[in-house]
Amino acid sequence: MNNNMPDATTQKPKQGLSFLVIAGIVVIGLGLVGWYKLQKAAQGPVQNTSASRQQNTPQGSMWLESIHNKKIYTAGESITLMLYADSDKQSINGYDALIPLGKQTAFVEVKNLEEALSLKSRKYEDSLVLTAVTPLEEAANGVVLAGSPLAQITLRSQIPGPLDVALQFKKGETSDSNIVRVSPPEDILAQVRGVIVYIGSRTKLKSNQPMSIRTKDSMLDVSIKNVALPDSACRDCQTQVTITFKKGSQSTDYTFSLGGLEGKLSDMTEIFGHVFEVTAITADSVELAYASTSTNEKK
């Protein structure tokens, strides 16, 4: 709305103009100003409809996680990922998840985890496409997703190093990942998050038996420094192992923790250009997986 109004100017009254006329003009002017203010008050404050509409638009989300938060796999091992979504309290009729895989990543299978949706999957060129819809008889009601697990995805890869599994999404696009609500029918997906896993090696690291890992330009020496096992009666206590990592003259310790209130099944850290993950701890050994953070690492 254009509210451009001419600037008010002050003019000197002409000679001979009576005081009553001047007073009458002033009264009329004040009356108009008062009427304008009353009209504005009746209308209420001006609202930014665009900002209001944006705040009211549901913000759906979709993301991937590795099962049990396990991040390091060996070449050819099944990589199990979980697909989750949140529809921001909106009832939805379905979703699409578009996951670029690349030629070196093999798609194994998909399992549907949301009974209210019928799921189909297909490999299209170098992408995995998941499409889920509500049955026709339930289309009017839909289903609300509240951080719900939608599908379990199994992949395999032979290429050492990081494997970035992403959800293809761009706001406003109609041919990528989406979440479609029931009413009004529109895509409410606003954000996505992928997951990075690694292809590497796994070994049993024993106490008093240091291990050497060959890298592209040097050797890494790994050894157990200390193991802390909780009392067997304590179900919420953590099991911990401190491992020493050496590269030339550099040395650093890291304490891995499993169990506890969170029930952690794995713990990972990055040291000297590698990621290290512990998945089991005993009194004299640990299950240790490791991988390079570079795709150029020579194995």
C-alpha cells in the first residue's frame, strides 16, 4: 500500500485574513488528524504478512543416522543407516527421500519401519529413491511424524576412507526429497541432514601388545594405557579404555567410553588424520576400528 503523503508546509497568513478564519482552519486540521489516528487505531498495527506467513509455515525435517551410531565399517561390510523425519506436528500423506550413492556404493535393501505408510524403493541411475504414501483409505487423516524412524537402509562400499551419504534437497525443488502434508497439500520439508561413515579396518587391540598402522607418509603406534571396568552390579556405569596414539615424536591419549545411562555401543574420535572407534571393551582387550579421513589414503 502506498502511503506517500505530501510534506506539510508552514505558510505565513496573508494580511487581512481574519483570526476567526485562521482559527477555523486550525480546528479543521486538528479534527482531520484526530480522525486519521482513530482510523489507524481501529485498524490495529500493520502486520508483515510475508513474515507472518513464513513463521506459520511448518518446518519439516529429514535426516540419516548410522545404526547404534557405528561409524566405521570394513570393505564389503553391510552399512546400516536409519532414515528419520519430523513433520512439525502436521499430518502428512507421504514423503520422498532421494539419496545420491555414486557408482562405488552398492544398494542392498530397504526395510519400511513406519506401518502407516506404504514404502517402495528403487535405484535410479546413481541414486536411491524412497517413496512412501498413506493407503487410500487413510489419505484424509495421514500420519504425524515426530522424529519417527521411517526406514532402515543397507549399503555396501569397497572404497577406503569417508563415505558421505546425503539427502538431496533444495528448497522449492519438486524432484528431490520432500514431505507432503495433508491440508493444504504442499511440501513442508525445510531441512535435511546426512551422515558420514568410514570404510577402514577392524582389529582386536590387546593390553601390552602395541599395534602399528601404516599411513601414506608414516606409521601410527597404538597401545592400551588403561582399562576401567565398572562393578558388575552397576548397570548404568561406563566402561572406559584409555589408548595412547603416537606418530613420530607426537603422542596423545584418548579415553573411549561405552555403556552408561545412554547405553553407548560405540565411541569415535579423530587423531592424526584417522578416525578410531571402539565398540567393545574387556579387561585385557578392545575392539578397535580405524579408517583414514582422506580418500587418497593408500591401503
